[in-house]
Amino acid sequence: MQVHALSPDDREFCAAFEGGRVSSADFNHRSHVRLAYCYLAMEGPASALPRFREALRQFLQHKKIDPAKFSETLTQAWLLAVHHFMCRCGSTSSAEEFLTRNARLMDSKIMLTHYSAKLLFSADARQTFIEPDLAPIPRH
């Protein structure tokens, strides 16, 4: 059985993010993927999604960032992608180990291999999850 654990640093990162102590400038693509890994490691896919979604929306609100920046499709697609890589890579002891072993996830444009830009960045994709139009995201 695969186990994906969190380091104390991962736990502090989650607490800092949820507590509004991560700056907008520091929340980059890597941080986004790390947060997805942390929630999946803590809660599994079904419970991770609502927590991930809410944390991202709260972050936007707390940092006074236009809520239209949130994308339901990107949120769910990245969670699915991280989960897929978690299922394939074997056990990990931290987000850092996971990210190091799955460097492909650091390509922020990877979703464009699954979605056309027109669909991915559409107003509909921001509001609701839309399935990929180019290639499916594997599900486990």
C-alpha cells in the first residue's frame, strides 16, 4: 500500500496558507501543486477537493485578488493530475520528495496537453468543471 506523508514543513505550509500568512508573490505554481499534494495526502481525493477549493477561494479573498481568477476546471484538473502522479510514484515522505520525483508537474502548461486554451481559459471553465477536450486526465 502506498503512503504519502507530510513533513512538519508541509504541515506548517498548509497552516500558513490557510491562515493567510503566505504572500501572493510566494504562492506560485509549485506552491499550488504542493498544496494539492498536502490535501490529497491528508484527506484523499473526495475530501481534498472541497478543502482545496475553499482554501484557494479564501486566499483570493484574503489577498483581495479578483475572485474571477479562480477556475473550477483548473482546480479540479490539477488535483486529478497530482492524484494520478501520487498513484504512480510509490510512497513519499513529504511534498518535497513527491515534487522532486514528479518534476513533470512543475510544467505549469501541462494542462494544455489535455485542454485547448480556448476551453481551459473560458468563462465556463472558471465556473464549473469541464472535462478535457484533447486528452483525458487519468483517474484512479
